[in-house]
Amino acid sequence: MTMESLKLDPAEEKTAQFRKHWWTLAIEIGFIILLAIAPLFLLGFFYSNFILTLKMGLLTIMLYIIWLSAIWILGFIIWMNYYLDVWILTNKRLIDVNQKKLFHRDIATLRLENIQDIKIEISGIINTFLKIGNIHVQTAAGSNEFTMYGIKNPEIAKEAINRAHQEEMEKAKIVRFETSPTPSELP
């Protein structure tokens, strides 16, 4: 998702962008690679001297090419979901762009003044060393929660969201104070 395709208010500017950690993509791509080479090991098991003689039938070769094509498409979808899932933090709101399927994208926004709680969770030794975690942003309504899984440096993301939230709350206090009626203006 490019910033050009995302419509921001005139007074709104992007302050941060958060993405998933590369490790989440690496695990999924590793699984794809295993799926791609698994038929070679199965054929080697069923046909003796498969690697040396390559006495495969034309049908077997065509089936393997179709299998690789399906694996390639699956790998593209996994990469696209990784690349297009993003959180964009502006000075007014938090925008969650979530690519669910090939042609299904959800874009949700959360005004910074509605943030009630921000929680991060890091589980596992690899996630601890690579600083990968999940971040949950709870709204004041309590029913809506923004969640991003596998985000890199969730502590930094939490600090940035907290800072933007505090700045927005300070602006809201100033505006409320300036627009509040004085006691003489009250009926």
C-alpha cells in the first residue's frame, strides 16, 4: 500500500509505518520450498535411481510442473499478504491495512483519541531474540481491537503510538479549553 493511494486529511501527516518482521515471511517461504521439493523425494523413493537416471514419464514431469506452478502462485499470495499488511500511524489516526485474500483488503482506521490500551506480547525464544511480537490496540468502546501479528520491534511501535496518542490528547485538551464557555457566558 503506497501513501499515494491512501487518502489523508490535509492537516494529517504520516509519522510511522509498521510492518511484519521478515522472519514471518521466511517461515512461510521455507514451508513453500519444502512443498516444492517433497515430490522429488517421493519420486526418488518410489523410483530407484531417480536422480541418476531420470527415467520419469512425461505424465510425471507434467504433474510436477503443474505442482510447481501451484506452489509458485501460493508463494506469490504469501509474499503479497506479507508486503501489503501494514499499519500507518499519522498524527490523527492509526490505519490498519490488512490483505486477507488475493482480492480482499480491509482498511480500518482508529482515531488516536479513542485509544484506551496498547498491549504487546512476545512469546518464544526466537521471537525474543529477533524482537518479533504481536501488538493489540484497544479502543475506548472496548469492542474494537486492532491486532497485528509478527510485527518487528513491537516496543518501538507501542512507544510511537503512545506518543502520538498523548500528543493528540494534549491537542484535544487545548481545543476544549479554548472553546469552553466562560462562567459569564453560561445561562
